[in-house]
Amino acid sequence: MISQLKTAASRPTEAASAIEGGESAGKVDFASALKSTLDQVNQTQLQSEQLGNRFVAGDNSVNLSDVMISMQKANITFQATVQVRNRLVSAYTDMMNMQI
């Protein structure tokens, strides 16, 4: 999850602003990086759910092992997202408790 955030943050966006000298800066704001990561987590969960539904419906092309692996991947990505959220809340709380 953290590596996905770093990868998303390192990609230049269309809204990259031009800096002095006419060079463009490849800056990505935190909100867009977080949104793209959450979209990837959501996509993983939706794919897992669809695969499970196909298996339950009796689709012979879907194996139980594929369904279980897909569900575990979705679970791991969700748990990683929750941990990142917990760290962000903790950092925010620490910053709010700092004395100026």
C-alpha cells in the first residue's frame, strides 16, 4: 500500500505547474495519490466479489483456489489501507497536540 502511494506520488500529473525557466514540476497532491490508491483497493474488492459470485453461480471456469486467493488479496489490501488510515490519524493527532 505504501509503495503504491509512493509510486502514485512519483508520477507527474496533468495539472503539474510550470516553474521558473519553463520547466514543469512533476508534483502530485496527496489527495489524488490517496484517491487512486483507494480506487485500486476498491477494484480489487470488486473483482474478488465478482469471482466469488461466478463460483457460487456454478461457473466451471472458476476454481475455489482462485476465489480464495482473490479474497485474501482483497483482505490484505483493505487491511493495509486501514493501517495507513490509522497512521494518518495518529500523525494528525500528534500534530494537533504539539505546542506552538
